[in-house]
Amino acid sequence: MAPNRFVLLLLVSLGLLATACSKDGIDAEEPAPTADEITAGGAYTVQSAGSNAYSLPAPNLRGSSIEKHAAGDAEFERNFVTASGLGPLFINGSCTSCHVRDGRGAAPLNPGDAVQMLFRLSLAGQDPHGGPQPVPGFGDQLQNRAIVGTVPEGELSISYLEQLRTLADGSRVSLRQPRYAVANAYLPLPGGVLLSARVAPPVFGLGLLEAVAEADVLALADAADANGDGISGRPNYVWDVAAQQRRLGRFGWKANQPSQRQQTAAAYNGDMGLTTSLFVLEPAAGQTQAGNNPSNPSAAPDVADTRLDQTTFYVQTLGVPARRDVRNEQVQAGKALFVSARCAACHTPRLRTSALPGLPVETANQIIFPYTDLLLHDLGPGLADNRPDFEASGQEWRTPPLWGIGLTEVVNGHSTFLHDGRARSLTEAILWHGGEAQPSADAVAQMSAADRARLLAFLGSL
């Protein structure tokens, strides 16, 4: 654990870490700030705007919950090695290697630095559960590192083409169009491989998003655009390994995971080559290259259920940074611009959590302001990876939460955004939006420099 986290946990247990209580919610069209909008995570809100802002426990944890969170924190930071089950194929040796300070990964400056990015792989068609069709010999994720005696599956090849965009007021913005490929593959890739680059998303506040009732998520959907507003968000239904049935997807860039427990187990498996009770085979299973020793499904998993549950609980109980400067005139004007540009049509400001079975009790009955609807939206060809994922098309992405986004540079030392980190600023990220979001991107492109500064001030306050 980081040196100051035990102290922070103690402060939380003693009620000495400041937080504010949740009150009534606000209307998405109302630009004026309210007390509970400042407390973006309800009782999960932490009063920090420093480098540890994403890594603090929810202030409403008590007793055994604090102990379990601390145990999960240690697991999240645990560095796996060959003796503890790492590999033989992997991407990183710990959760924190990708989710540095529980935050956002960055696109690498060069492919050799690709420690917070991965490539998803698949072929056309679906697996037996409706998910992506794995690539023989590679699975559904490229493993670019390996233990001694084993050959990695390949390397990430990344290049960019700069595209200059002139805005209505004459300002010029350069957008970088990425080009991705697999280099030095250990065996020839079959034709037609679908490839999608992903950077690590932040992991704070996830327990609250898991606690939003499915009915509330579906109430935001409008797959056929019945109201004619041009927004047709729809849910993704994915395979729940434990339940052995299809369930609403909530997590991942395409909402391809139904729960934090499965998301965590999948990361252990795909990113570190570690088996759990949910994923009993390593990514190397079925490969024949020298040094690969796929797991025996009857053997004990590398990560026992107790540890899996602790890590899951940790990410479910990380707090959400409080909003800042909400009464600043620039910020308030920026919020009005955010609404008028119809950004809030997908980035829904306000949600309510419910008391759902199997989740930490502290997540229940909170008014939260995550700025997401947890739904899939068509963002056009510019952002398309052309790789379907369950019911998500190659142009659809889940609306990412915006809470905490203004602290990205403070916490993670960079300001890169979107699913593959191509955007080097929030302005670039907005201008990449197409499809359903094209009118919103056009509205921002038509703004004066002063109004764009106000919009960015609002985003910086989240």
C-alpha cells in the first residue's frame, strides 16, 4: 500500500476525513450548482484534489469494510512473479501497473512503452455465448510479454497521422489518427483479424455504478430513437460466467463486463495470466510454443476466491473526488454550454443507486453525479474499431463517466483521453466525437474561444 493509505483509512474510520451528505438530486437541465452535486459520489465523496484523489476509500466505510478494503488495496498493488503464478503470457505484473494511482492509462510514447495499453483481438463471428470470436493461437487479447523460456505473442505497433482541424473562430486543433498493427507475431495471424486498442480506465467509483438498478439504466435507453432527438443509447447484454446467463453489461469500454467481480477476474486472467474460479485456463491454454504450460482446470487457481473478493471489494469501495469551483462563474457558464450542446444527453449527470444483493452495503441509496448513462452509443467512423463485442457494434462505445476527469493530470501526469488515449486534451476528445454525438462536437467547434474555455472550466471542475 502507499505509505499514507493506512493513515487515511484510520481517519475515515474515525470520521475525521471531511465529506458531505447527499440530498435531493438536480434536474439535468438545471445549470445552477447544488450541495449534493458537489458531493459527486454521495456518501462516497472524498475531499481531495491531490495526487491521491482516486485512491481514497469511501468515507462511509466502517469496521470490517475498512479492513476488507485495506486487504484489497494490498492485493491491487501486489506484484506477481513467476513463482506466484504470473504468465507464462502476460501484459503486466500488477493491477497498479496499468491503473496507476487507480487512474487512467496513457497511450505509449513509443510501442516499447506500452504498459498501460492492450490490443483486443477477434475474428468475425461470435463465440458460443455471443461474445467476440477468439483468434486461434492468440485468444481475444494480445499478450506482448512472457516469462523466461516463453515467446510473447507479438508486439504492439502504433503510429499516428496528424489531421489539422480549423474551428469556427479560426483556432486550429491537430487530431492524431492512430494506426494499429501486431508486429513480430509468434505465428502468422489469420486474415481478417479485428483489432482494438484500449488504455486502462480509472477504477474509482465503480461500486456505485454497479449499484444503479438495471431498470434505471434501461429507462435511459432509446434504441430506436423514439423521441427523435438523435440519441439512441442502448444496453449491451453480455455473458455472466458465474451465473451462466446473459446480463446487462456495465464495465469496460464497450460495456462488455456485467460485474466488477468478473471484470477483476478477467483482468487477472488476460493481463497477468492468472487463473481464478471464474477463468480456470491461462491465456496460453491451447498454444504449443515452447515454455507454455497452460493451467490444469482441476488445479487450484492462482488467485483464490478470498483474494479475488478482496480486490473486487477494493475497487467497489474507492471514493469519488468532490467537485471543485462549482460556484465559479466560468464553471457555471461552462455547465450551461455543456447542456446546450446536448453533451448531457449521453453523459447523464445524475443517477441514483439502490440496495442490490451481493454489493457493499455502503453503495446503496446514494445520489451520484457520474455523467454517464452506462449505455452504448454510435460515435461514428472516426472512433470506430470495427470490432463487435457482444451486442456492441464496431462503432459503439459505452458512455464513460466524467466524474474526476478534471484531476487526470494531477493524479496521472498526463491529459490523454478516449478509449485508446489518442486525444491529448479534452478539446481533442470532444472533436473526435461523431455519429450520435456529431451535433455536440459541431456545437463545440462553433463556440468562441471564450466559450470553449468556459466549457473546459466546467469539465475541469468534475
